[in-house]
Amino acid sequence: NNGQLKVIDSFKQMVRFAAGLDEHKNLDEASQERALDCLAKFGERLRGFKPEQVRVVATNTFRVAKNIAQFLPKAEAALGFPIEIIAGREEARLIYTGVVHTLPPNGDKMLVIDIGGGTTDIAVYTNGAIRHTAVIPVAGDLITKDLAQALRTPHSAAEYIKIHYGVAIPDMDGLDEMVEVPSVGDRQPRQISRRVLASVIGPRVEEILELTLNELRRSGFPEEVLTSGIVLTGGASMLTGIVELAEEVFALPARIGVPQEMGGVSERIRNPRYSTAIGLLQAARGEEDGAPVTGAIVVHDQTEKISLWAKLMKFFKDNF
């Protein structure tokens, strides 16, 4: 009412969809069932809305899964609305929307590297416009798999260790802290130093950065033209030492891109892990204001401005 958003519902459920991709890029049955269950619950909350009032988008896992053609009709049936699979370039635009305040106002070229779960999305910007984008199929999930295999620990434990204790440079000071690592089966947990963790994580992060550098050179954007340096975002950008490693690989200044403040969202959400999500929220809000926008789930009502942006804002306020 009067341009204000009204919260009408909130819901969250962990799916870990990308974790269901096997070595042949097919989604396993378990991940499909988790996703369908979640979509059905969203569908219940959207019951009564017309198809033209709802927009749903899907990103990387939907793009790369080879059996997505078989899964997509089931997903749309469970949700009750069509699902649009957006391109990597649109994801890059949303990432830019989330961290735009981090970019320099002088119009110089800036590289944004979003190290997500399934992919690393890169984009070169000048004057707020995307000049080049690329998707590299190596990202945070592989770091977690590396840890799980090297430490012989469950995937969930490896993910927790990566998030809370991960380090990208093995020779940093202060890495003698010991971390408890759960074992598989009935074996007792072990104590492993953060330096050992860095010896597993570091090579994979360096690979991601070098693949990014090679892609830039191949596409005609060598590192010397990136006069405003690098912005790192995404979950893996929270790894200790990743800024220093990026500066070493690119020989350019690097920094972490933090999503800009949004009214009603706590400080905790201003985390590189949520850059794309914040971009989606801002895109949804922009569409309500009449600006053309893509890449968001938006629900319109004939009498009130009601959106999933408001629902997501409620979720972030309640949970962060």
C-alpha cells in the first residue's frame, strides 16, 4: 500500500539441488525428490495467483543437468507455474546489481568473480555495463568434495569446515589452530590443523583463479586492462587468504564485494554469499516500480503491491 511492501508469507527449505549432479551431469533421484517436495510447498503458497502474476527462474543446475528436460515438467507441475531457465549473462547482471556500490564510479574496467557452489561466474564491467561474461564449471562444491575426500569426512562436515575454517594460502601465519574433523562410520573424530586444510583448499582456489585469468586473456581482456582491479563475491570469497591469493595470481588489487544495505535486512545478510540473492531482491523491487527487469520471482496483485521480494525480506529478517 502506498508503495510499501506487505509481507504475506515466508518459507524456507534446504534442497542442495546441485549436490545431486553425478559425474555425468545427471540429477539423481534423491535431489529431484527434495526439489519437487520444496516446489510443491511453494506452489501451495502461490495457489490462487494467475500465471501472468508469477515469474519463476532457475539458474546453473537447471542449465547444466543433462536430464533436466525430463525433470522440468515435473517441477512445473509441482509448483503450478512455468519455470524459466536464465542464462549465465543474466546471472552476471544480478551479481552486478547486488554489488554495484562496490564498483568504482570512474568507469574503469573491473572484474567481478562470483565463486558460487556449482560454477564461478565472471564479468568485466565498464561504466556499469557488462562487457564480457563467462562461466567456469569449477567452484565451491568441488572445494567441499576435495575436503571430503582428502579428510575422509562426510560431505556435510566438509562443507561446515570449509565455511568456518577454510584457508586459501597454506603459508599464512596463524594456521596452527586445530579443527575437529568427523570421521566416516564409527571412527573417532580427528584433529587437523588449518594449515592442512589450506593445503587441500589452496590448489583448487588457485585453479579457479587461473582458469579465470586464462578466460580473460582468451577473450581479449588481459589483466593489465582491468585498471580498477577485482571484486570477489560468492560463498567461497569468504575463505581466509583468498584476496591475497587473487592479488598474487592477477597482480592486481582485489577486494571482497559485499551486498549493499537494504531496508529491513539485518547486517548479517550483507555477506558475499548472498550477492546474487540481493540482486534478485533488488530486481524484483525494481519491476514493481515499473523498471524492466528479469531474473526474479515476482507476484503481482491487482489491488496491492505484494511480492516474493517481501517474503524473502521477511525470511532474511527472521533468520539472519
